[in-house]
Amino acid sequence: MFTLAEARSLLPEVLKRADEVISVRADLVELQAALEQGVPRPGLGGLAEAKGFQAQLSELLGWFPAQGIELKSIAPLLLDFPAEMDGEVVLLCWLEGEHRLAWYHKPEYGFSHTKPVRPRRQWGGENKRLRTAGKTRPSRALRDEAGTRHCARG
């Protein structure tokens, strides 16, 4: 459970763990492709190592829900932090490659309607806690003139 400040204070650890997830995920994908093609990959190993990468990835990914963060996607890595803004439940969202927690959306709309976090909004006070809810979002987006991110396919 987080306030906006709590979610942002957890971000350095989120970024560290996200980097680990991305690295293990890349090794696993590369090894799985090599195993499917029957082409050995020096330094990556075989089936036993693939199982090891899967177990390591599972353990790394388990950290996020244990912190109250919703794991929406692993490729790209997409996380939602439940929050309350102006008396409504919202999800602060973080997408792989971002370096700050700067977007939110209402649970019923998902990523296609993310908006920038604005300081003038009334975010839950220090005693207010975030509630869970959420939808997934595509990995790429465009912003319109109002700053709303919209899905970009392709």
C-alpha cells in the first residue's frame, strides 16, 4: 500500500529489480531460441540452465506483488501502483524504460488513457493508502495536445 510519495520512494528499488528482470528475461529468451533451433549458445548452457533462468525470473517477478505493486506484463515490463487521486481510485503506472513514476490511469480505461501525474492534483494524504485494481496497456504510446497517452500500434 502506497501514497504517491511512498510509490515514488520505492522506485529506485523497482528500477534495480527491473534491470535484473530484463537481464534474466533476455538470457532466457536467447537460450530458448537457441535450444529450439538446436544451435548451442556458448556461456548460456542448455535445458537445465533454461529451467534455472525460468526459476530466477519467477523469483524476481514475485518481488513486485509482495510490495503491493501489480505486475501487468513482463515483456515489456509493466507495473501499476494502486492509488487514490481526487477521491477516485487510479493506477500509477510504470513501463519498462521509464525512469520515473509520472503517469496514471483509471483502472477501467487502462494504458490507452494514461495521463501525466500533476502536482496540483489531490493525491491521497500520508495516511491514505492505495487500493488494488488495474488493466494492462500496450508498450508504445503517443501523447495528444492534452498530454494524454494513446496507444500506437506497429
